[in-house]
Amino acid sequence: MSVTWRRARKAHVCCACHQTIRPRDRYHYTSIVFDGSAGSYKHCARCRMILENISAASGDYVYIRLDCGQLWEDVIGKVPDEIAALAFMTPDQAQTALETHPANIYARVRT
């Protein structure tokens, strides 16, 4: 498994929300090999932040495409306001959050 933040040189599509990752935006890239099959996943900044927050809050594996069908409230409880706000971030706000996140969770961003 390989995980890294990258800067897009061309447009990509987020595997979770299916929105366009714009050229020059930072995105998260994951490549895996499982049972002899290779796969790769590209997440826009917003979806990756959501994925990391869900994983941290639940302490459990979260399906990488964020489409497991479970609700946060059913698994963890009330959604914290700062996590709920991620769902409504614009791409520009998500890019800014990568640079300014107070917990520095996303500091591994490569330029």
C-alpha cells in the first residue's frame, strides 16, 4: 500500500464524491495490491479529510470510497460541527484547510 498527497497536473475525478479534482489542486492518492489485483484511489481534499476524521472518530477501517451506507450517527453518535462543515466545503476552502488545519493532520501535503 502506498499513500501520498500529490498536486494535480491535470483534472482527475474523486473516487468518493465524483467531483473534478482541478489541475494544481492537492489530492490524496492511494495505491493498493490485494489478492493479486492492483487498485488506485484519488480523493479530493474534502473527501480525504472526511475519510480521515471518520477513521479517527470510529477507530475503525472506513471503506475508501465513503459509500458504505452507514450513517455517522448510527456508528459514532452526534456529528461534531467541525466535521459536519467538511461536507459543505468548496474545493478552494478544502485546499486552504490543507495548509491551515490546527491539528496539522494534513501537513504531509507535497507541492
